[in-house]
Amino acid sequence: MRKLLFTAALLLALSSLAAPLLVAQQVTLPLWPHGAPEPYTGGPEQDATKPSDRLVAGQPLQHLTNVSQPTLAVYQPTDALPAHPAVLVFPGGGYKILAYDLEGTEVCTWLNSIHVTCVLVKYRVPFNDHFPENPADLEDAQQAMRITRAHAAQWHIDPNRVGVLGFSAGGHLAVTLSNHADFQRPGASATEPDARPNFAIIIYPGYLTDAPALDHLAHGIDPTANTPPTFLLQAEDDPVHVENVIVYFQALKALKVPAELHVFAQGGHGYGLRPTALPITHWPTLVTTWLQTIHILDSPSR
């Protein structure tokens, strides 16, 4: 029976990735139509993927860098629900590049398959420093959330069911937004839509602890009792350190913030949701169940 269930889950994951008709990019908007708050002095945006780069599940992945004009791209499910949950997706890449397909467009395909609108955020990179030393990453995340909520009616989104999903550095950014949604940049309007996510999905995050001291949260993480419900997943053999999710989970537990933690023995880092023989790569099934548990998605019995 377990083998049958595992096979069914694998086929479901594969079918969701292989169903391009379930996802349709509707609109792309600039985050800062009049220019980002901080000036950018790098080169032109480019895909820095090289033939020598590693493969994930036998496939290459895209490496976008020199992103000076951040955007959000909206991918809507094809069903006729009047108001979908939505998830802002932050690809990872160490704040140097964005793994834009592995941890971006492919994730939107899966989210659409479970009736969730995907808002893919192309935030500015590269940065030498991230929040709190440099607030640009957080400002991009706040702006993406505010634009999404401002367009909730137009994009058929429930503004009270808008979460974030981040990978690696993008996981750090999702955590930062979860805990510092009320950060005020100079000149910001006090009447802007709320930037706090309603939930957070954090997949193999980095920078939540500071190596080599892995027993406490890094400066600027700062969870509070207002941190949204959070799903955390990482592999024990992740070179970025599994303590990132363990220490953060313990902090959320102490604050009585609803949180779910999954630690797998193997998986490494940077696998996205491309299914392999390793159980950790089937984490989308766990997330779907969690979203039903916290009443973001309807459960199958309802």
C-alpha cells in the first residue's frame, strides 16, 4: 500500500510539471515604475548559465543576474474559482543570481495545478549584503506583496490568503518579509496595503543562522508572535546547514506561532521540485496537505 501511495504521489508531481496548459502568464508588472529606491550600478540583466553548471534531475537551470528592474509575473490557474489563494515566489541564488526556472516558473506550474495563483518575483540581484544591512531585498518583497493585494480583485485573488514561498536566499527573503512586513523605507506612504503574508513556505533557506555559530538566529531574523504560520523543510545533509530550519522552528514554537517542520536525511541543496528518487523532492504533497490544514486550500473531503 505504501508503495502504491508513493507511486501515485510521484505520478501526480510529474503530471503537474508536465502540464503547461494549467499555467498561463497573464501580466508582468515592474515593482518600481518610477525607479527602485536604491540606485543600481551593475551591468545589463543576463542569463549567466554556463554549460559546466550542475544539472538538477538531469536538466539545466537558469541563472538570472544583474536584475536592476525587478518585476512580478502573475500566473493564474485556468479554473473558474472567483477568488484564489495566491503565493509570492522568491527564487534562490545567494542574492547573486535567481534560479528563475527551477525555483520560479516550474513552481508556478505546480501552484496553478492546486488552484493557487502564482506571483513570481524577480527581485534585484546581485547584492553583497542583504537585510538588515541592505534593505533593498525586503523593499522588493514588500512592494510585490502590496502590488498583489492592490490588484486582488482584478487578478481574482483572496487578499486574506496571500502567502510567500522562498528557496535558499529566497527563503531568507520570505522569512524577512514575514517578520518585517512593517519596515518603513524613506518616503513610503503610510496608507500602502499591508505587506504581511498570511502564511510562509520556507524551503532549504540560508542565512537564518550565522555559521559557524549555528545555535541562534542571525541578526535581523526577529520572529514575533505576529509571524504568520510557517512551513519549513530542509535536508540534514544540506551544506547550507539544516540548523537554519531547526533553530527558526524552535523560535517560532517559543512564540506559539503555528509551524510545521520537515527534516529529511538526504537531499542536499537546490533541488527545487523536480522529482527524484529522494523522498524530499516530493515536498509539494506535504505543502498541499499543510495548506489544507491551515484552511488556505479546501480539503478533499469538503
